[in-house]
Amino acid sequence: MMINRYRKELNFVFFILLFFTLIFAFTFLSSTAEDSPAYYVLGPNDVLEIKLWGYPELTTSTVVQPDGMISLPLNGQIKAAGKTLIELREEIADELKKILTSLGKDQVSLTLINFGAINISVLGEVKAPGIYPLSGRVDVLKAISAASGLTDKAGLVNATIIKNDQTTISVDLEKLLLQNDLTQNYLLESGDSLYIPKAFTITNISIAGEVNSPGLYSLEGKVDVLKAISACKGVTEKANLKNALITKLNNEIIPIDLEKLFLQNDLTQNFTLESGDSLFVPLSLENNIYVLGEVKSPGLYPIKEECTVVKALTLAGGYTANARLKSCVVIRRFPRDEDGLKMQTITLKDVKVIREKYEQVIEVNLVKILKDGELDQNIVLQPRDIVFLPIKPLSEFDIGTILDTVTVGIGVYNVLK
């Protein structure tokens, strides 16, 4: 009884092993069948051997010619290019049977001795476009590999095979590469061209602040901070490089240090931008001065070297006819608004408040500088200084100036703290 039981168990184990062995063999043969020479599509310069069993004297080697034809053992030619070995063997047997009437199909043997190289053009968004001589089974994947792969700008959906007769085949590389859909891995023939287009992804972003050309931009392909800054023609001299910001569609804010990116090549700051993102480069106060009041072009001015009061007025286009030259002031420290506002209006009244509260207002008599040559009044400015030139009081205006003032009006200038 024990022996019979062991025998049954051994038979069961043997059956299981045999079952899995057959499954493995079937899977292996199925997966490799299409890669075998029998399924290889013949092309120019392939070398074939034709054997007729029972007729050893008729064994011959033949080369597929540029026109796709091969010579047969007895006489004549037959087209081989574009056919598999199985297909061609059937046709050779049928052709020879016309002469050797007793010849059976199983007596014809066809062997691929050597692969001939075929020339394939791989163009567009590949890393090394060109013409490649390739041998063996040449398909889309093999052609892309020969050209060192795709660039990051490659469009995966609209690749095209251009045949010798100018017909085209669309190839979906997204399915082939990402979904392993081998129906898109088309075989290529000598003279075929594989073209990979650019991706047509458009990224819509907003660029604002201290850039040379702020606005809305539609950019192709992958868009990062460097590409965005290049599109808007770079940053201005007034840009605060250390505190740029990306605002995402979900209102997430990402700080960027453009100084590290530009000067230290720190690519961790080169963030990728998506459609709907906004890039903002703020104003820098560190190396700038304000020139306000009765000047022709009031505003913020960058200083790269030593800058005096007179030079600051020159940067602002000079003073107006309404300027009270003897009452110019330099405000060395600008007060913060208690409500946290970032805008402040400068008037003579404000100057008095600043003088009383901070005692950091420096009086500059431009009359003494310009007319009397007292250069000690022409002080050197520091970053963030505000040069304010007030308007004349009414008693100092002539009748023409008063009429001009009534006509034009008096401007009020807002200043960033």
C-alpha cells in the first residue's frame, strides 16, 4: 500500500513538471518565432543558399540584387525582396517544379546565410539623425536605437515612415514605447525614412515684473525658468534676482533664486513651468534710488557706481520750471506705513513728519551747488535713498507758470517702500 501511494505521488510530481515544461517551451517558441530568420523580410544584399534534396549538384548560393531579384539553380530569376524565407521557399518550389516535375516541396531547402545591410534614414527629433546601414531585422525600434534615441522634444504620436514609393505609414511611438504595442514596430526596407517630429505641446504662461518684455507667452515643448526668461528678453537692471516667484494654478507659490541660477548655474532653481503658471521677478531696492517731485522723469533708478544728488537729478531728466531748488531733500530712511501698505505719497508735509519722527532728512540747497559751486552740498547717495525736489510756493511763481500749472495740473507720485 505504501509503495503504491509513493508511486502515485511520484507520478503526480512528474505530471506537474511535464506540464510546466511544455508551457515554458510553448511560450518560448511563440515569443521567438517572429524573431527567427524564417520570419525575416528579405532585402538587397542578403545571401541565400538553395538546396534541392536528391539533386546535390543543383545546390547554389545567391545574393538578393538591388532590384530584389535572385537567380534560381536551373534557370531564371524570382523576386525575393519583401518576402520571408517561408514565402520565398514556396515560390521557388513552384517555379522549379515546372522543370523538375517530380520535385516535392519538402525537397526544397532555403537558408539565410548572411544578412545584407540596408540603408535607413532616421530624421527629425533623434539625437543623431542620419543614414544608417543596418543588417538583420530592421524595425522602428532598431532604427531609433541606431540614431542614439529620441530627444526630449520628440513628438511620440505623429512619427512617419516614408517608403521608397513616397507612400507613408503613421507610427504611434507612444503606444510602442509606453504601452509596448508591437503592432507599431513596423519593419523597414532599404531606402525607407523614419521621421520623428517635434512635440506640439504648447505651454501658456504669464511673465511679469522686472523683465524686458513682460506679457503672456505661448511656448512649445518643455518650458522651464531659463526658457521663460529668454522668451521675455531677460531681466532688467532693477530686478531682484533672489526673490523671484512662480505662482501655480492652485495658488501654490514657489520661490526662485535667480542669482543662484544665473551666476552659480544651480539648476535646482530651474523649475519646470506648466500652462497657467505665472513667473514674477520683483523690483530690487538694494541698489536703487528714488528721484521724485519736480523732475521731468520721476521714478526708480539703479546705481552701479558713486551717485551724487546732481547726478540723480540728471538721471531723472533734470528739474522742472516749478522746482524749488533751494529746498531739495534726501530722505535716508523711508518710514513704513502702519497699515502695512506698500505705497506712500511724498509731499512737503510728509517730509516734515519724517524729519520730526526719524531725523534722517538731509537738506540740499541746489542753488548753492549749481550757482555758487558749493560742492559739499552735492552729497553721495546711498541705496534706497529718496531725492525729493518740492514745488515752488505760490509766491515764487510768475504769472505764466501759474497759468501753466492750472492747465496741466500737479502730479502726485507714488513710491514703493
